[in-house]
Amino acid sequence: MSPVPVGGPALFVGTDTAYVALVRPELDPADPGVRHAAEQAGVDPEEFAGAGDVWAVMVEDDGEGDGFELPGVRDAEPADFAERLRAELAAASAPGAVPGPFTVDGGAVLRLHARPAGGSAYAFTAHVTPPDDGTSEPRTVETGPVPTAELLADLDAFLGSLAS
């Protein structure tokens, strides 16, 4: 089966092979891929697509991926995390600033340690602790260098997607 296209706000911190992501998937019931997947599942496309209001955390570390839902999380919580990460990165990249390590705490499920990684980049250690559902284990993901300017642009786009 081909992958089902997913939209919705998403913030990826890391590289293609090692990252942590906050996502709120939204499926379009009119999309042919969604309709096909719903047909294979034996449900209506609208039921298959769901409400599109449940946040999730995804992790990838050299081919080993995992993820879990965050029931009850509202947009304000991921927005607050993104705003605090943006503020730390902006301060570190301000003219005359000396980049240093910092931590952004996302509550019980996510803590992000950042450290300068040469030039205008940061590497991250993400500590991810799923809710106690018995299916996912805590993970630590080490990313390679992420260019600060690119991450700031991604944070702005993420925050803009939540504002609309």
C-alpha cells in the first residue's frame, strides 16, 4: 500500500536519520490515498481520517523509529515549547552572542538539550518519555548538527501553522 498523505502542524528537530518531532496529523478524507486506505480498512474515509486534533511525538534514530500519541494536549503546549526553543536559538545567534548549551523542557514527555555544533549550528539530545501505556520505552536521540537559521525558519513556520 502506498503511504497515506498526512498534513497538519509538524516540528522536526534533528536530521533525516535522527530526530524528534511534534506532529498533529490531519488526513484529508477526499484524498485518493486516504480513500483507498479507508476502503482497505473497511471504514468510511471520514472515520479513517479522524478528528485531526491529537498530538503525537515521533522519534527516529538511525532506522529505529517509534512514536506515541499525547491525548489531551492542546495546541498551546507545543506552541509554548516551540516559542521557548526559538527564544533560546535566537538569543544564541544574536550579534555578539557567544553560543552555549541550553535546555528546553517540554514537560513529562520531552526534554531537549542543545549544544553548539560548530559554525551556526546546534546538535541536540532529545530525552523522550512516553506516557505510561506499556507499549513504548523512553528514548534518547542524539542528532547531528542542525543549522540554526534553518531551525529558526522551521519554528516560525510551525508557530504560523498553529496561529492560522
